Amino acid sequence: MIPAGKDNKTQDAEFERLSDEWSVVLAGQSAELAAVSGTTEQEFLDIGGRLQDFYQRGLGISGLASEMVGEVAGDQVIGTMQGLGEMLDDMGHYVNRAQNEIEVSADTLREILGLLAKVSDPLSGFKKVNKVLRMLGISTKIESARLGQSAAGFDTLASDVGELSVQVNDKAAIILKRKEELARTIEQTLTGVLNSGAQQHDQVVAILDRTRGSMQALSEINTRCSSSVAAVSAVSDEVYRSIGDVVMSMQAHDIVRQQIEHVDEALRDLKQGLSTGSAGADTTAAVCELQIAQLRHAEEELDVAVTTIIDSLREVARKQSGLSAQTTSMAGMADQTGGSFFSEMEKDISVVSDALLESSKVNQALCLAMATVAQTVGEIATFVGDIEKIGEEIKLIALNAQIKSAYTGDEGAALGVLAEAIQRLSIDAIDHTGAVSHTLQGIIAVTDRLNEGVSAEASGLESEVRGMVQTLSGLLQTLRQVNDTLQHSLRSMDGSVTQLSCDIEHVVAGITVHRKVSQVLETAIRDLAGIVAQARKLAPASPGAGNLDQLTQRYTMQSERRIHESLKAGGAREASARPLTVAAAPPPAASEDDLGGNVELF
């Protein structure tokens, strides 16, 4: 067993030896802490210098989003939408009227075709009349030759009847030819008009339905845009708050820096105490335990502050990217295929305009067809009138022949019979011309009625089409201007958002201060923990061991005092063995017009 006096001497020698080692460690860590508390300042100042730029650019993006929303929901677009709605109604009425007119015209043309078919029978009767007249003419010549001088003049009658029969045949052939040409023209018109009209009607109706759907979508977009101004403003407020979080976290750095400086001062004072002999093992252990707790708290606070800075800056980029996507959606610029919403509407309306103009051409084609019908029927009527006149001449010739045969006596009885037959044929010819003329009068009546209606309708529709096309051109020009403006704004916004995100990521990637500080603090904590372990072997912890009250004089923050009080209450060993979490006093709140007093950014 070692005598008590000798044991005290050994312990004193051990403390003297360790105090020299501790002084070296304390001096080294004091220097490291002093260095790290000073070198971090510039990095935080650099971050603060970029905040003003980020904030102003964020405001610019939000302002551009507001302008875009206002453009889509503005009076110009609303007025254009109303005009387009009215034009859709007008175009719907137009295509329905045009289709009805085409159907009426087609029915009338079919009716004309039916009437023309009725002309075939009377025309075939002319062939029979011509054949019989020629036979009677030959018979008259034969009978005249048999009678000789007493039948003088009947040869002339026979020649006149022959010539007239040839004229009847020629006129009938011309009528038949004109009738067939007219029938072909009407059939071609029917085929072209019906096919073209049906295709245009279906095409326009489909486009109008699609355009009405686009109008409904545009109306919904305007409704969303009208209520989205607050959303855009909210994003700006959130960006402002995120920037404010960064500033507040930078103020936390100042608090951490002061805490590290206070630890540095405590370590220098402890080293001085060891040198002068005023600090024993128990005081050394207590002071080191307290500084370990302070350093761990500082490390935690700095890590939270830097993490908040990084997250807040990335949140700014995320908010602006989300605002860009939201504005694009609200503006309705992209459809399912990625094309331009307004461009698709412009294409559809341009197709409608072309279809309306083509519809006007269809009506003009109907007018031309009606004019052709009227002209051809007029020509046919002229030839029918000629045949009717020929019939009257034949009738007159036959009457004169009958009178002359009566003067001839019994010898001229045969010529009288021939003259009477010729007279009956002339009556048949006149009857045939009457039937044809009656049919032609029906065609002329139908043609005049249709031609008058189609001409008036075509003139009105053509004028209406010109007005609609002119109005549509103005509306399309407005949409085109809106589209171009929005496209330019979107490109500008996308470029600004992309560049802002890249710049923020570049700044975030360069934030390494917390890792460098953490390495220094962890080394200091490890070295101080080693001193505590050695000191506690010489002076185990006991209530009231190590007077720490003098340290409270340099505290400037509530968090430091709380850590001090916690250790003073007897938690020193636990504090040195594990991280100590102490609720820090909240930093001063930023007012609405300020982001904090310690960092001047705005």
C-alpha cells in the first residue's frame, strides 16, 4: 500500500504532466476554432450576395406569368371568343341553309329530268309523222303523174310536203339532241353538287363541332386564368418566404459563429488557468464538458441552418418551375399532341373559311346550271315552235289540195283522199308539238322559279360568306397575335426558369461550409473528450465540482445559458457522451418589409 503522502505526490506529478499535454491540445483547438469562425463569414456573404439576384429574377418570372395569365384572360381574348361564338352560330346557320338549298335544287333538277323524259314520246311521234308524210308525198306525185295535165300543181304540193317533212325531221332531231345534252348536264350537276355539297357540309359541321369544343376549352381556360392571379401571387409570396428562410438561416450562422468564438475564449482561459495553476483537473473536465456541449449544439445549429438554406434555394427553383408549368397549362398552349392550342383553332377556322368559299362556288355552279337549263329549254322551245309552224303550213297545203281535187272532179278523188290524210298528219304534228310545248312550259316554270331563288340566295350567301371570311380574318389575326405573344413569353419564361434553376444548383453545389466546420468541430470535440476522460481519472465528477459561473459572463445567447444550466444541474457526463439537443432561442422574426437585421440584402 502506497503511503498517502507519496500518492498525492504521484497524482500531482501526473496532473502536471497531463496539464502540459492539455495546454498543447487546447492551444491547437483554440487556433482551429478561431480560424474556422472567421473563414466561414465570406462564404455566407457570397450566398447573401446572390439572394438579391435570385429574388429579383423570381419576381420577374412571377410578373411574366401574371402578364401571360392576363393576356389569356384579357378583354381582347374575351372579345375574340365572343366574336368566334357568334361566328360559329352564323356559320352553322349558313351551312344548314346552304345544304337545304342544295337539296331543294337537286330535287328540282330531278323534277326537270323527269319532265325531259316525257318529251321522248312526242318526239318519237314526229318520226312517224315524217315517215307517213314522205309516203303521202310520194303517193301524191304518183297520182299526179297518172292524171297528167288535169292534176297540174299537185307535183308542187308533193314537193312542198316532202320538204316540210324533212324540216320536221331535222327540227325533231335537234330537239332530241338538245334534250339529251341537257339531261347529261343536269345529271353531271347533280352528281357534282350533291357530292361536293355533302362533303363540305359534313366537313364544316365536324369542324364547327370541334371548334365549339375548343371554344368551351378556351372558356374554361379563361375561367381558370381569372382565378389564377391569386395563385401566381401566392407563388411570389412563397418565393419571398423561401428567400426569407435563407436570410434567417444566415443569421443563425452568425449565432453559431459567436458560440464558437465563446468556446475559443473558454479554451484559451482554461489554458491560461492550467499555466498559472488556477485550474485543476475537476475544473478542466467541467469546462471541457461544457464546451463539448456548446460545440455539438453549434454543429447541429449550423447543419440545420445550411440545410435550410439549400432546401429553401431549391424550393425557389421548384416553385418557379411549377409556376412555369402551371402558367403553360392555364394559358392552354399545348394540346394532347403538343401542338399549339390557338394554332389548331386557327387551322380549323381557316378550313371552315375555305369550305364556306367553296360552298359559295357550289351555289354559283347551281346558278350556272339553271342558266344552262333555261337557255337550252328556250332553244328547244324555238324548234318546237318551228315544227308547229311547219304543221300549220302542211295543214294549209293539204286544205288547198282538197279544194283543188274537188275542182278536178271524180278523177281527183284520190288526190283529195291524200290531201285529207296529209291534213290529218299536220294536225297530229301540231298535237305532238303541243305536248312537247306543254312539257317545256312546265320545265321553264320550274327553271325560272329555281333560277330566281338560287340567284337571289347565291347572291345573299356569297355576300354573307365574304362578310364572314373578312370577320374571321380579323379574329384569326387577333388569335395569331395572342399566340405569338404567349409563345414568346413562354420561351422567355422557360429560359429564365432554366437559367435560375441552374444558377441556384450551382450555388447550392458550392455550399460546403457546414462540412468543413463540422470536421473542425468534431476534431475539437474528440480532443476535448480525451482531456475529459484523463481529467476524470484524476478528479471524478462530484456535485459542485469545477466552478463554471465565471463563464456565464460572456454568454450572449439564451441557448448557451440553457446548455450551461443543463450541465450545472448534473448532466455533464451524459452531455459529453452523446449529442446534446437544446432548444435554441428563436431568431428575430422578419417583418413584412424586412428579411432580418443582420444580413442586408434588400
